[in-house]
Amino acid sequence: MHKKTVIDFKELGRRLIFSQPIKELKTRKLTEVREILQEVEGWQKKGFYAVGYVSYEAAPAFEEKLQVHKAPLLGEYLIYFTIHDRADEAPFPLAYDEVEMPAQWQSLTTEQEYEKAIGIIHHHIRQGDTYQVNYTVQLGAELNPQDSWAIYNRLVVEQNAAYNAYVEHDNQAVLSISPELFFEEHRGELITRPMKGTTNRGLTVAADLEQADWLRQDPKNRAENMMIVDLLRNDMNRISEIGSERVEHLCQVEQYSTVWQMTSTIKSQLRPEIGLGEIFDALFPCGSITGAPKISTMAIIKATEKAARGVYCGTVGTCLPDQRRIFNVAIRTIQLEAGKAIYGVGGGITWDSTWESEYIETQQKSAVLYRKNPQFDLVTTGKIEQGSLTFQDQHLKRLRESARYFAYPFDEEKLKAELNQSLAKLDPSTDYRLRISIAKSRKVTCQLEKLQALPEAFCKAILVPQNANLQSSLSPTLKPAIGHT
């Protein structure tokens, strides 16, 4: 029974909430997957919404040579969609109710098993069976099903990902906090944006930008990304007008709360006869979560991974009445059944990969499960003297760089205009204390009060020369977090 589906795709500009479906379309049989997609397309053409997921193990329904583990991982369907005549709309959440993540996530793959799997993959690369394998492992935990919606909202706010989705039915829930687009299609234009290449965030603003620049130029990460770009271009060419395929924004670096990621954008024009089923035939599953070449690499994945992936590495998405179709790559995804939670995490393994570095990367990517980002404001405080903010440029720079680091919305020109209006009303012969705070909800607060002289015995200030560690400052016990750059 369907309970609720929510789509939080940034490109749509608002949250879409679906309940009370006209119809549920679902199956655990491979032979029925393709016909359900055709039915989804039919409902969309009639002006209805369709929303749901396709599990990774549905792949043989689109290409019988693709090998997968026996499904399901938990109790998920191979394909699950609901049809709706309306969608409720709401703004994207900018704050969340306090909720605790599971205290313990247990890796279901030991370090020894991980090292052995990477060795097997290197053997296949040496034999010429594959160029790159997206090898994944799973973490398990106990999670209260009643907390699933609150945890989803917390992760949406904290992670700032672009393609989030929540699907709840029966005793199942899928919480997909995905930064990656699988495909978007509208009036024949097809867009994919594969994500491959990762590094951790820096501990200061300067170090963070250095990390981004390193990823942008790193030969290994660029090679991994371009391998997948070539695979996606080949997949798209199967269903596109000759000569229409083009690559835009090759190896672009994007910021997330715990990592920098590398993406590339590919566009093409579909042939007129191509429908939703043919798009899945050509593209599913996304090459960024398989590797290349796809058929032989998925056989290696089946041989080295311990269990089915489920909705993880499949896709969650929506078909809209305006004939737009948008689907994510279901990475950064928690799958929940009756209190049992599974979270998949992985990365691209090439000949240059070492098992140690790849194992560390999986820990970086799973940090979203462990590290709580407290809700806090960005603050700067200064002196108003003779109607002007002393060191105004430096105060604005602090806010600008902090907002960029923590992904807070910040309209600097609007703040300067409001500041100038406020300062123009002040008595220039009086000194004031100004406190500016910026919330993630976009709320900007300016507090002014007359500056009073402090007694000499009020306090003693000591200059601390070293930079603050912005990441370690984010402790739940520190509210607000304090960092100077």
C-alpha cells in the first residue's frame, strides 16, 4: 500500500508531495518491468503524474545479458510507480526537526573481503575484461521506521544534494539523498550528468579550494570521469539523432557537505520514435555505478559483491504532465524495511586504484550517516564609527567565504543595500555595535545597539595564531560553531 512519495529535485524549484494514487504499478517479475514502464508513459501522455523507482536488479529486463544478484535485497519491487492526478507543492526544507541517526552502522564487508575483491577486479582489468568497476559495499543498522521521514528531511537540509526523493509503501521506505542526475528528457532533448571522481573537503576555506583544484586537475579522477562519459555517450548515441550528442562542462567540480565531486554533462536529441522504455533500454543502469564496458563489468560486480543492491544504484524519479521526465541515480540512498536499514556506498576501481585509498573513500562518502551538522547561523560583529562599518570589506568577505564553505544562500548586494539604508539613519556622532547573522533559511538579521565602554577589568583577550578547524568545530556541543579564516 502506498503511503507517501516526495520529490525534492532542485531543477523543479519546489517540493512535490504525492499521496492517494489513482493506481499502483509494481512487480517483482522481470518479464513485467518493461510493460509497467510503457503503462507509466501512457499515463504521462494523458496528463497525469507518475512517480516511483526502478531497482538495480531490474537491469536484465532492458538487456538480458546484464548479470545481477537475485532480488530483492529487502522487500523492494523491481519497479514501483504510482499514478496521480495532482501533486501538492511546498518549498524545499531549510530546517529540520531534531532526530537522531542510528548510532551504529555496521559494514557488511570486512577490510579483508574488500582487499580481496579489489584484487579480483585488478585481475579482470589486467585480463582486459573491464576498464573500471564501480564496486560497492553495504552498511547495516537498526532504524525506527517512525523516524524515516524526519531523517530524510535532516539529510536533505544537511547534504544540499540536487536529486532527493522519498518513497514509502507497505513496510518499506527509500530515502535517496542523491547528488547525481541519471537523465532528464523533455521534448526530445536528453541530458545526462554522470558523477565520478571524489575528494574530501578541506579544513579551512583556503584548504577547501585547494582540494577542489586538486580534484579538478587530478589525472586519475579525470580519467575515471572521462571513461564513464565515453560509456554514456555510446549509450545515448543508440537512441539519438546522428551527430546531436555533445559534451558540456567536462570534469566540473561540485561542492557537497563532506566531499567534492566531479561531474560532466552530456546532451543529445532523441529520435522521434524513442519513448521511455527505449531510454531505459539504452541507459539503465547508469554507467557511473557500473563501470565500463557495462555487460562484462556487471558480471564482475555480481561475482565480487555479496548481495543485491536493491533501489541503491537504480533510479528514483518522476514523469510530469508537461511531458518532462527526471530521474536520479539512486546513490547516497538508505533502504528501510521494518526497522532494518541498508546503506550502499562505493567507488570506481581502475588499474591505478589501491584498496586502501578506495576503502578510505567509502568512509568519506558514508560520513553523512555519522556526522551531525548542527543548525547554526553565520555571524560577524563590528563597530559603526562615524556612520560607517569599520572593516566592512573584511566583514563581508568573512560572511561570503563562510557562506560558500557551508553552502548557505547569501545575497551580498542585497545585504550591502540594506546596511547602507540602516547606517544612513544613525547619528554619525555616536558609535554603535552591529551584529549580522545569516541563517540557512535565508533570513538575515542585523542588530544595532549603542556601543558602551567596557570597564578595564571586564576581560582579557589573547590572540590565538592558528586557524580554526572548520570541520572539527562542527560538534553538537558547540552552538554556534566558531571558525575564523
